[in-house]
Amino acid sequence: MQSLKITLVVAGLAAALAWALKPDRPSQPTTIPLINVQEIGELASLRINYSDVIEFNERLTQDIPWTQWELRFGGTKVLLVAKGECLIGTNLQLAKYHTTSEKERTATLKLPLPRVISARLNHDAKNNGSYFYTVDSKGVSALIPGNDNQTKAMNRALQKGQSAIESSCLRAEYSLAARKSAEAVLTATYVATGWKVNFIWQ
């Protein structure tokens, strides 16, 4: 059962960018501060807190010599309570102007679509991170690795969890939310310099 919590990174970034682009003199600049925007680099505008429960089975088998068959002796079934986060942002180094009007002090800014900057599981169970349960005939209990098969099951469950969080962060609604968040930050930045800006995402 997957759970995702979204955090928009807007207010602090907008304030910081507006201050960085604030003119030294009361008069407004006659050019648009594109270089300053590009120097920001990667604008992380969306943080997603991820959690899910992932089931994984690691079979314990023995090959039968000179045949294509194997004997199954059992296995380890684990439940991974996967927790992590991902950041989605826009590379402002690729920002370009589509149109500008110094007379009307308006511009249209072309931006690359947001992308996943980082996506990772938190492996530290003691710090609100991911943790394991083992499932057997007696029920569910906390898993402390005691043999190679359990260790393999845990490692492969973590790999599955990492793939799952990366896939979850690519959903279209998150890209849309990241775009709106980035637009809010950049709009505040340009308003601080006396310009109005529109956006084209490509």
C-alpha cells in the first residue's frame, strides 16, 4: 500500500532568488536577469516522501546434477516497509528566452521539463527508514538476518524498493506539480526586478 507525501519547495527559494536578483539601485534594470537565473543551476521544486510495503520471496534450492531440475527446500519470505524520498527539479542552466519586450517589461521563458534529481530509499531503520519483517507459518515478525538466504532476500527486496521509488517519482502529476512550483518561484523572482514572465515547457 503505497503512500506519498508531496512538499512544494517555494517560499524559501522565492525569497532567496528575489534577494539575489534585487537591484543595487532603486532604478529598475533595463535587461532581464537571465544569467542570474542560469547560475542557480538545478531548481529543486518538489520533494516526495515515499512509503510502500513490498513482498519478496527468496527460494532455497539445490540443483540436481546432470539435469535441468532443482530441488526446492524452502525459502525466505520478507516484507519490506520501504521509506524514502525523491526530489524533482528543473535545470535552469538550459533556460532560454523565447520572446522579450523591454517596452512592456514582459518575457516568455523556455524551460526544460522537470526531472528526477534524486530518488533513494532510507536504509536507516533507526532514523525513520526502511525495515523488514519475515513471514512464516507462525505469522509476521521482525527480521534480523541470520543466514545467507535471508541476506539475499533483504538485498533483493531493497533493489526492488529502489526501482519502485524511481518509477513512482516519474508520474505525470508530479511533473506538473514541480512545474507549478518552479513557476511560482521564478515569477516572484522576476516581479522583484519589475518584469512579468510567462513559461514554455519543452
